[in-house]
Amino acid sequence: MNLSVQEKIENEKEITYVVSGEIDVYTAPKLREKLLPRCQGGTTITIDFTDVEYIDSTGLSVLIGAYKAQGQTGGKLILKGMNARLQRIFRITNLNVIMLNEEKVQEDGRQ
Amino acid sequence: MDIHLKKLYEKLLASYMTEPKEDHLYSAQQLSKWFIEKRVSPEEVINVHIGSVKRMVPELPREVKATLEMLLEVMVGYGVAYQEREQLMSRQRELEDEIEVAAGLQQTLLPEATPSLPGVDIGVISVASKQMSGDYYNFVDHGMQQLGVGIADIVGKGIPAALCMSMIKYTMDRLDAKSLSPGEILRDLNTIVERNVLPSMFITMIYGVYDSLNHQFRYATAGHEPGLIYSAREDCFTSLETKGMVLGVLRDNEYPEYVADLEPNDAIILFTDGVTEARVDGKFIERETIKSMIRDHIHLPAQQAVEAIHQKLYEMTNYIMRDDQTILMIKRVG
């Protein structure tokens, strides 16, 4: 299964990645190569997972790397559009607690 | 080239030139296998060919001679590529040998035998999808008939995962696990992993202590795939709680503890995500399917049960293991 990563630079500080396919041990390096160099200088990075069917632990490790790099430079990482399977993985690993995702932000807003 | 091979080639060529037959071509194929075996380079074969042709056809037209020289020149590049390939093959064999040694060493990180505990039957199976595994399990004697059980999945595969596994193993050996509760053990492991691994590396783990005096399982999890508790009386499963961050991401982290009470014939089944993310006909296996596989084998002794469950899963996934699989069962004997 292939992975495509589309980069949309909204402006200097805001970048969106539209990812589609499966993020696994074979495809995760592609995401890492695009994502990590951008995780500096306090950028807000949004990753749209609407067309991602599956993420494995290697995929999660790329996001953790990005999360840590963003944290060190005062940036933000926003994850959105995750399907039920992805949300379950984030819930089990408890990564949902530290990584912003749009659904969570919206829920908090409602409260 | 070996003089014997050279003569053989010339003889074959001569016969074919005189009266071409299908058999000659078959023999040529066999001969090429010998060339490869003897590591004869492509340009060397061409060179021998040119020499033979010149001897057998002294009046070879100048134009044909020129074409053969051209061919020889072109094949020199192939010869270099062939040698490089040979070197790569030999390097690969060396690496494979090294990995084999490392895989053997990795096996020594796992417990040699499954411990025995009064009134409890324990079984475990851990199978790597490739040579090196990212799954780890361990047993710790907490004294007073209490047994600690840890099961972990290290992100990624291969050598980096195996190196990280050795860190977990030696950290656990150094911790005075006996005096620590599951939550404290995970907290200590997290601190060490967070300090010592690459920023993107993490580990999921569940650690529990089975108290065989009152058949209570006290556990804490670090982002690990939730295990199951089988209730024999109700013939149903409940999932273990999973409220704890994966190891290696946040420096200070607390791991809440939970308790499960086991009645006779109840069982705790722990596994790694290689089990829950196995694919049957391209689709992820349903958690209900895993439960029914466990139910089908729960009557067996624990070791036989985990082996049978793994085998069944292996069959269902058409003998394709995408990830390492570990299944551990603790059963209260009736």
C-alpha cells in the first residue's frame, strides 16, 4: 500500500499535510522526511488523516518525533480527520492526551 | 577461465557451427551455469568466444572482427557490475550471519522457562515476523507467591528494537521490582526510556503482579494493547484498562493501577498488536474473532492454548505475519 503526502504551505507559520494511504513501517519514512524538517521555528502543523486507513507504531513514532520537535520550538501539531481505528490507537496509547486533534479541540470548545 | 571449460566451450561452438542442434543450445545453458559457478565474468566469456571463432574461422571478415571487439568492450562494464554484485552478495552473507548471531543473543533476553505458581497455569508464545523481534516479555518473582509479568512492544523492528529491548531487560533486572508496584515499575522504566532513547522511539507495555494467594491481578499499562480477562462462569471477556502513556514520550508520568479478581478457570490473556492487527483477507481481524479463538482453546493447558491460538491466527492470515506476535496466558486452575 502506498502513502501520499501532500504539503500545503498556507503561510510561513502554517503548514497542512494531507496524507492518504497506510502509514506503516515501510511508508512512515516518507512522512518523516517531509514533516520533520518543517518542525522548527514555531510553526503550526496540521495533518489531515481523512484518507488514512491505518497507522502502525512506526507511524506513531514519526508523530511523536514531530510532537517533541514542535514542543521544543513553541510550535503546534494538530491532527484531524482520524477514522475510528486511528482514534482507538491514539486512545490506547494515550497519545490523544498530549497531541491536539481537531475533534478534541471542538469538544473542549463545546464544554 | 579454466582451460577445461575453455576447451568445452570451443568444442560445443565447433559442433554448433558445423551442424546446429537444439541439444547444443541446451548444453550451452548448462555451460553458462558452470561459468557462473566458477565466477567467470561476462567479458571473459566473450573473450574466449572471440578467440575460438578466430581460430575456427581464420578468414573471418574484418567487419565481423570489428563487431566482436565492440561487443567485448561493451561487456567490460557488465563485468565490473558483476564483480560489484559478487561483493555485495558476500557482504550480505556477512550481515545475515551477524543478524543470526544477534537474533540468538536476543533469545537470551527472554526467560528460559515459564515459572510455575501454585494454583496457576501459565503459557507464553512469542514469534518474530522476521529474524529480530520487537516484542518482549519477562517474569519477575515478587516473593510471597506473587509473580510479576511484563509484556512490551518496542516500536519498529529489527536491530534498533532489539537494542532497545536489551535496555528494558537490564533496567528491569536492576530495579528492585520485588518492592515496587506495577505502576511504580512502569514509572521507573519510563524515566529511563525517556532519557535514553531517540526522540521518536517509544515502547508500549503492560506490567502486572499475580498474587496466587488471593488470585488477584494488579496491573498498570503504558499505552499497550488492552489484554482480556476471561470469566469462566459467565463465559465472557472483559478488556483490561489502558490508562497510561506509552513509555519514552513524557518525562514524568504516572501509571494508574487496576485490580482484577480471578475465579477458578478464569484467565488473563495478554498480547501484542501483532495479534490484534493481523489481517484476514486484507481486513483487520475483529476483536470478537480473537475472543472466539481464545474461547475455543481456553480448556487446554495454558501453553497448549497459546500455541493453538497462534497457529489458528497464522492459518487465518494465510501464513503471513506482518508483525511480531506474543500471547501470554495466566489461568487460575479450577
